Amino acid sequence: MIVDNTLDLITRTPLLCLDKLNSGSGRIYGKLEYLQPGGSLKDRAALQVIRDAYSSDRLKKGQLVVEMTSGNMGSGLAMVCKQFGNPFLAVMPVGNSHERLRLLKAFGAEIVISKQADGKPGMVTGKDIAIAAELAKTIAIERDGFYVDQFNNFSGLKAHFETTGPEIWEDLSSIDVFIASVGTGASFIGTSEYLKSKNRNIKCIAVEPELAAVLKTGKVQDPKHIIQGTGYGFVPPCWRPELADEIILVSDEEVKQMTREIALKQGLYVGYSSGANVKAALKYLEKTNSDEEIVVLLCDSGFKYSDL
């Protein structure tokens, strides 16, 4: 395959049967989103955000793009903005991994580090994100930049409705279950909405950290956990509870162990959100003992983490 430019590498990620991880009933397929050029599924949202901003005249060529990020959206935007000819500035809470910082620098992003409220290294909370978001808004105003505002920007949801969902359906129309962890909610909601439009019987299952399970329990016992980019302890603005047939909770220890097993047994070096999704799929199959076909998102690369 020959493509004309870097942006053509975004989307069309393969599904892989995770045959080394599940020896029981059912089949689990991983959608290899970490193969995107920016290293995560956020590349899809980043491209859609910039395209939509140009088409609505909210963004001009050469104008600064600003966003708060835990790393993945930032690297996606940095890569996409470079192709469009826009400078990019990322505001990141200090608790994010140095590997994510290094990738942003490699893509030419300007980086501003924000303080943490109640998180710690490797564990970024909703309050940390709120501080970063306020700083990003201020910088965008002061420097006449376009503020992406990913939690309130529905271009991300549109990206997954128009690309991720259709790709899964085209590759595996026999899918019974879709599973994804929730950060902004865009990947879960956009993909679930599309899949249910094709077959309303497809079960869509969200994944949360067990002690920050605000979607399932309505409360946060501990906002700190290792699944960066998800489980911020508040309900995302775009959340649609009717799309979630079930919510499965995972612990840090379960996620750590599962992520290691994905590398050791399946040969895929992915991050903690991927481990969370696979663990949730295995929990589902253990509970149901069904022969269902499950698709999970393998969200980003293990190279973005300090302790894998």
C-alpha cells in the first residue's frame, strides 16, 4: 500500500484475534489503534477536530492550536497540525509520563506543564485536568489561538461514528459485544452509536477504574489510578447512558497484570487502557460463559508509559 501523505495513515487499523489471552469460550478481537501515526486512537479525533475547525472557519492556516491533554490527544493534534501548517501548544498536567512529553516534543509541539491538584506521577485526576483546561483556555485567548476543548468538542464523537464504528462493522459484522474504557467518552459513544444503528442487539460495555467509577456508582472513592486518559471521576459532557448496556470495573492490579500478559503472550506492547479493555472482556466472558465475539479497543502504545 502506498499513501500520499501522513494523514492517510489515520484510520483503517486491523482487528486481531487475541487467541493467546483467551482459552475459554468466545473470541476477543483487538482493534490495533496504537498503530496510528501518533500512537493512539486519538489521531482520529485530532484529524476530525482540525478538519471541522477549518470547514467552519474557526481555524486559519498558521493559527495556533491549543489543547489540554494527558498525552494522546496532544500527540495526535501535534502530528495533524504539522500537516496542516498550524503550530500546536499542549498543556499537560505534571503527572503524565515523560514518554508522552518526549513524543510531543518530537512532533514539534510547544508544551506548558500545569500543576496537579490531587494526583501524582502516573495518576492524573479530573481536578488535574480541570486546572490544565483553564490554563489552556487562558493561553488560547491571550495568543489568539483555537482552543480544541476535547471534552466539549463533538468532532471526536463524529470521528468514531464515521470511522471506527464502520471499520469494525465492515471487518466483523458478526460482532456481539463492543468494549471500551471512557475518557472523554467519544470513542465509546461514537462507535457504540454506529454499531447499534447496524444491529441494536450488539452489547456495548464501558470500562471504568473500580475506585473512580462515577458512571456506574455515581461516586469516586479514589480519583488516582494508572489508566491515563480515562476515568477522570466526572461524567463526560457527551455521555449517553442509554448506549452502555453494562459497565465493568477494573482494578489497578488487574490492569497491570493484564497489560503485561498482552505483551508476554500476545506480543503486543500496549498501554494500560488497552489492558483495562481486555481484562473487562475476559471478565465478561467468565461471567456469561458465552460464545460471543467481542471487539475491544487497544488504545495506545506501551512506549507512552514510564513503568511498563
